[in-house]
Amino acid sequence: MAEAEDGAKALQLIRRHQPQIAVLDLSMPEMNGLEVVARLQRGKTATRCILLTSHAEPANIARAMRNGARGYVSKDNVVRDLARAIKAVADGEAFISPELAPVPVCIAS
């Protein structure tokens, strides 16, 4: 396990240790979580990333997932959701905190 104080250091540690999963803050100094994820994807690393955030904007979520993030967890519910996100991502699934996920639409016939 490693811990970094900014995105540049996180990227360096991920490249060095190549963990299965990295948990990153979306808002980090030096390089934000989205940029770390994008750089990891360009480098074809096998590390799967989960972003922690207080930003619930759908555009941020979509951009994170397009950049290669496998999880997007609300800091408001990190205690409830982080273990679930890690398990889902380790199993090859994506995870978005339920309150951040798009509202499902039901169509009655």
C-alpha cells in the first residue's frame, strides 16, 4: 500500500507498484485524478482506478468513465460505498455511488 500527497506522486507510485486498484481523489494538487487516470490509460497500465469526489455533475462522471475510471464514489458516502466499489472494480465491473448514477427510467406498457 502506498499513499501520495498529490497526483504526480500518485502516478509515479502507481507506475512503480502497479496495484490492481488505485483509489484517487478527483481534486488533487499538481495533477487531478482525471489526469492521472487518463495518463494511466495512455500507458496501458492494468491498474483500475476509483475516483473519490464531492463533484456530482454528470459531465464529470461521464468524463471520468471515458478517461478510464472504473469507479466514481461520493465523498458524502465513502464509508458506505468504498468497499462496494473496490469489490465491484476488482470483479471487473464499474461502480458509481447510487446517488450519483443517472436515475433509471421505467416505461410502463
